Amino acid sequence: MSTAIAFDTLAFAKELETAGIPAAHAEAQAKAMAGAFQRVEESRMQELATKGDVREVELKLEAKIETAKVETIKWVVVTGIAILGGMAAINRLVPPPAPVYYQSPTQEMHQMPPVSASPTPPAPSAPSTTPTH
């Protein structure tokens, strides 16, 4: 993609001539200016990135991002395993206390045998009918 700077050397030389500069000098200055513009344009074009350059950088970045993703997943997995291992070790060294279950008072009342208002005396035992010898 080459876009040259539009520079009319003939018009430039004629303007210099009308300003009183000899024709040979005007033509030489016009050629020099055209050459300078050309070099500036070439220099500018070398600094621009082409579509191929952009695509190359894009592919490199995608590869680096994929590598970073894999590394991140590895670290997350390893860290999780380390945390679980640490928790298991702590659990073996310091076992948790036995669980205490809380029962609301209404649940306790349902599980207890009913209490009677007056205690009933035990029934008298019947005499034994078997003969004793």
C-alpha cells in the first residue's frame, strides 16, 4: 500500500520563478522537495504495520493467553489439593468434638412418657395357688 504525497513540482517551480528565483534554481528546489517528500513517505511506510504483522502478533498473543490459562488452572488445582490435604491433616491431629444435637422443648415433651396427676399404687399380688410341701 503506497500512497505518495501529491506534490506538483512544476507548479512549485513556477511559483518560485514568479517570486524572482531563477528557473534552474526553482527546478532544483522542486526536485529536492519531491525527493524529501518521497523519503519521508518511505520512512513512514516502514513504521506502519501490515495486516500480516498484526496477524502474527495476534497469534503470538493467543498462544501466550492459552499458556497462561493452562498455568492458572494448574495452580488452582494444586492449591485446592494442598488446602484439602492440610485440612485432612488438621482433622487427624485435632479431631472435631462429638456433635451436640439440640432438641427444642416441644420435641423433648413428645419423647417423654406422659406424667399422671396422681400416682397409682401398685396392684396387690395375688396369692399363689400352688401347694407348698
